[in-house]
Amino acid sequence: MTLRVSVIGTGYLGATHAACIASLGFQVIGVDVDPAKIELLAKGKVPFYEPDLEDLLASEISAGRLSFSTDFSAIKDADIHFICVGTPQQANSLAADMRFVNAALDAIAPLAKPGTLIVGKSTVPVGTAARLRERLLKVNPAVDLAWNPEFLREGFAVEDTLRPNRLVVGVTNDAAESKLKELYKSNLDAGTPWIRADLPTAELVKVAANSFLATKISFINAMAEICEAAGGDVTVLAKAIGYDPRIGNRFLQAGIGFGGGCLPKDIRAFMARAGELGAEQALEFLREIDSINLRARARVIELVRKDLSEDLRGKKIAVLGAAFKPDSDDVRDSPALDISAQIQAAGATVVVHDPKAIANAEKRFPALSFNQSIDATLDGADLVLHLTEWKIYREIDPSKVKGLVKNPTIIDGRNALDRDKWIAAGWKFRALGRADLN
Ligand code: UGA
């Protein structure tokens, strides 16, 4: 009989996982405590922007393989239960808030059938899985717990879930591994690397991967600072070092740095956990990674002041981009919005455009102005900031929009625009890590 699967927590991770697992032919029930979210999902609507997800979700619901509920008892027939709830940063510390993970385990434990498997997917401090397993065995010794970290990127969530570049499973016995192999059979058949690990290693793979990615970005942003000081060009430098396959050219895009719901909080939680383990020194460098990242935001504001004036009062700044990255409407810890808010606090009038993220941005930053039209956003601007590299911004014709602004100066905070084209159209062009050409 085909496996029945429950997914607890239907945010980015859970909703995507539920739809993708259903598309493999399994019967899936998604459960969340948020009735509004569940109501939307049950209608085949995704409460956030993620390319391809809505189509997949809707087709799996109509195929009868996927359903949603706020009632936890709906999970009782499942053979595998995935925990996909969030682990945000705690308000008063660097550590992760584990309340949702703990609550999910406590909700599943008494309901799970004997012989079933609970699988954690949330990003958690190392040691969590072992702790939860112990807690589970006290309540329901006939159920096991494994950890299976997720590496999906927002904007590519469906692709990354259906065709992951590796599958990592933290297990304590062969039976748990076999059950997960049954679920992921199509990936295994397609040759996806399968890594069996113990529980702590599986948890660590996830935070180590995100720490490495954050380090790569901060490394290139540190090089951008040096390029600025020495008159070099970080985009050329990145391209040149990237040809060395040991370095690789991905994730070396210098600019205003990383944001989102994962990298910033994951490196902080990792440092906090290392401290608890007495291994604080090993991750000291992540503090520097975090500082370089936040400094990139401050450096853009310095550029704004340099190109306008120390006094930003009465200036209109047009911001292109609010999401923490393109192809997403996620504004959690968005560098673009952080910069916009700081400039606004310094007295400027800031108008922000984004093709997808305005609704979310408005909720978090009600004091900023937003506009759905690029032209209206640029209208009368003293300066334009390009802060999220959506494709539509690369397609702007700089000569066409020059007449809209008061002063044709653009700062490319993502090093993604065609500098020559903007300069040829008569714009003053500024970027992080590149010497000024005009
Ligand atoms: C990240 C990881 O890439 C995923 O593998 C992981 O599964 C996910 O976190 C998670 O933990 O759930 P995501 O948050 O979607 O995925 O975003 P990334 O694509 O990693 O981008 C993070 C930030 O870095 C963005 O703000 C992006 O603009 C910035 N970035 C990325 C750069 O500034 N430069 C680059 O070269 C690349």
C-alpha cells in the first residue's frame, strides 16, 4: 500500500513539501494551526509567491492526493509525519525559538500509529533531534524519529524539492532509513546522492551549508570593500576567482548582502548553539560574516549621502525592489527594506517598487511609501536605488526613464544592471565594490 504522509506546518517549506510529495503519488495531509492559511491552501491557493507551486498544489488537490486541515487528529492514519514548522530567531537572543517544533512533536506523539516515523525538516540547533526522540519515546515508544534537512531555495522551491542535489537522512536504525528510502524512491532511482548520517550530523549539515553560503557572500562583500578602497572592480574579481572550480562562480554576487528567513537567523542560532556546547571559538568567524553583511547595507547609505548630501531631508529616493531576493515576495530581514527604512529615518522620502512583495512590505514597514508602477516610483526622484535584482529591472531602458527622474543617478546595490548601458544613456552610475566611471 502506498505511504500516507502528514506535514505539520504549511509555510514555505511545508506547503511545498506537501505538494511535491503528493505529486510523487503519496496521500498527503497538511496541518497548520493558522486557519486562514489552511483555508487558502485547501482552495489550491498559496499564501505567498512561489513560482510553479500554486499549479502543483491545485492539481494535487483535484487529484485527491492532497488535503489540508487545522485538526491535528487528521494525521492519525499517516505512516510518516514531517515536522516543517518555523524556527525563527528569538526576540531577545541569537538563538532559535523552538516553541513551534516542540509543540508539533507534542501534538504528533500521542496520535502517531505504532511503527510510524516522525521526520524533522525544520532547521534546528544540533541536539534537538536526539532530545525530541527521547521525549517521543517516553510518550509513544512504538514510534521513531529521524531528521531530514531541507535545502530548498525560495524562488526554486518546487524544483529543489522534486530534484534535490542530495538527500540527507539522520537516523538511528535501518528501519527508519528504509522507510525514507521508500518515500524518496523516485529520487534514488534518478541517482540523487543519498547520505545516511547520525542525528546530530544531519542537523549540522543544514546549518553548515547555510553558514558556508553566508560566508561566500560576505567574503565577496569584504572583497568589494577592498576593491572600493583600492580602486578595483569586485565583479571582475568575482568572475576571475570563480573560474577556479574549487571556488566556483555561484554565490559570489557582491552587493547589499544576504537577508531572508534563513541565512541571517541560521548563522546566529548556530553561534548561539556553539556557545552552549562550549565550542564558541569555532564559529567566531560567523560574527564577522554577520557584521560584513550588515556593513554592506550601511555602505549603500554612505553612497547615497556621498551622491546627494549629508542632509537627506526633502530628497526623494526611488527604490527598486523590496523582497529579500528576486522571484519571492518574502521580506523577512530584507536588506532592501532595511536600507529604505534607514534612509527614510534620515529624512528622505522613499518610494519603493516591487513586482510581488509590496503587500508584505507594507505590513512590516507601514511608514514607507510603495508604488506598483516603476515609472511612478521613479517620478521626480533625486536618486534611484536598485536593491533587489528582479529581471524587470534589468529590462528597464535607461534612456526612456531618464526623463522621469529629477536627477539621473542610480546606485546598483546588486551589481546586476548593465553599467555601460546606463552610463551611455546619461546616468551617473554607482555600485558597491566598483570604482566610479563618471
Ligand atoms: C537559503 C539557502 O540557499 C537554501 O539552500 C536553504 O534551504 C534555505 O536558505 C533555507 O535554509 O531554508 P534562501 O533563503 O531562499 O535559501 O535564499 P538564497 O538564495 O540563499 O539567498 C539568500 C540571500 O543572499 C538573498 O538575500 C540574496 O540576495 C543574497 N545573495 C545570494 C547575495 O547577496 N549574493 C549572492 O551571490 C547570492
